[in-house]
Amino acid sequence: MRNLPFTLPKCDQPAAGRIEIYSPDPAGDAFGSLDASVYACDAHVPDVVAAAWAVELTAYRIEMLPGLERTCGEFYVYLTGNFGGDQ
Ligand SMILES: [Zn+2]
């Protein structure tokens, strides 16, 4: 099971934004590797951002794609990222 190294909100509201989660590369670029996307409602966007920062990941909010419906707390782990390759 691929998972994130931080806790997501348990919430059933429609997501209002998508948060891209990056891990730093060895050179110190905070946007080194795009590892996951997390969906969150307006109330939980700050919580997700804070949780990612707390484990030294970079969180960057982007807008939802038009027509895309997701629930707060849903996430997607990129197979090419640092959380996706090990199992
Ligand atoms: Zn929420």
C-alpha cells in the first residue's frame, strides 16, 4: 500500500483545491520531486499544507481541474516519486 508520510484529514466535503506534494532533491531544491497530489476542502487545505511542511515536504496548492470532483482527503501517489517506488 502506497501511503503518505503524514496524516490526512478525515472529511467528506468536496475538495476545493489540489495540493501537490514535493520532496527536496539532494541539491536542496524544495521542488525536487513531485511525489503526490492531495485533494482538500477549503477548511483543510491549511492542515494538509502544515502536515506536509512538518515532515519537510513542500506543499503547493493549485486549482482543481474543471469538472473534476474529488473528496477532501483523497490523494494520489505518483509511481515516479519518492513514495511510489518501494513496494
Ligand atoms: Zn475537509
